Amino acid sequence: MEYGTREEIMNTLQQSFHTLMDTYKLEDIGLFEEQGQNGEYYIGYTINQNGGTYMLHQTYKMNQDGQFSLINKEWTIEADEPKFDDKKGYGSIEDALQHLH
């Protein structure tokens, strides 16, 4: 299992901001992170598109040294509204964004 720091993961995600904004005509993009249960963390993007706010993320596990390892490569889409069910199982960030486009 490969581990990296939070900063390494965030820097990697930030490098895609311009490309994702231009390709998918996003209104805004930022970083998303949330602590889940049992040492799981959700790390990815917060985007604004078509008047909605969405969190697109993958699942990581943090070890005792504070480093993270990707435990689920699939992307999940969450919306900032209760009526929207989480959508899971996207093989890439591009697949997830295509679903919203």
C-alpha cells in the first residue's frame, strides 16, 4: 500500500484545476476533504456547476504516521442538497464530471 502526505495529495489535485475548469466549464473549483468513520477520509474536489455545489471524492485511509493511502479508486459525487443521493462508482474524475455535465 502506497502512502503520501495530505499536502502531496492536495498538490496533485490542484494541478488539475485549470484543465478541469476549462474542459467542463465549471463555475468554480476547490479542494474537498472530510473525515469519515474508522479512519477513512474523503479527499477530492468541490465544484460549482449549473447552480449546484458538488463534492467529488475518493476514499483514503490514514495511518498512525498521519499519511494517507487510497483505498477506493472510484469517485463519488455528493451534492449540497438533501434530495440528491450520492452517486458512486465512477472510474475517473472525468467520468464523474461527465455525469454532471
